[in-house]
Amino acid sequence: MQQLPATSDVAFIVNPSLTANELLQTMCDELGAVCANPQPTGKMLLDTLTRHLLSSHSRGRHTVLIIDEAQNLSAAVLEQIRL
């Protein structure tokens, strides 16, 4: 991670046993993307994350997602990452 350019934002997730919504929430937390709703749905989290990523990209930032032990993710969570 120390070799990444200064223009990189990193979401480092160490707990691979998360649900799809928990993963989205963790990604938002790690990247500082704040959802206005205190109990967001998966769609709200995905919308928040999408807005954050588009905003970061427009400022010339790159986002890196690192998931420790990613091979232990469920198929549903992997699909959420793909989307």
C-alpha cells in the first residue's frame, strides 16, 4: 500500500465474512462515503458509493479495494463487488 500513488484512496477490508450489505457499508466507511440515512438499504449504500467513486474520479483520484482473505467471500458478496 505504501507504493500506491498519493492520488489513491484505499478501502482495506479484513473481515471477509460479511453480507453484501455489510460489505457495501464497510466500503463506504473505509472510503469516507457517508450515507444520509442511518439505516440504509443496499440500494442506498450502492448509490452513495457510486456517487463517491464518480466524484473521486472527477478529482483525478483512483480507488483501490483490498479484501484480505477474499477467497472466503460468498457468491452473493462477490456478485455485489462485480456490480
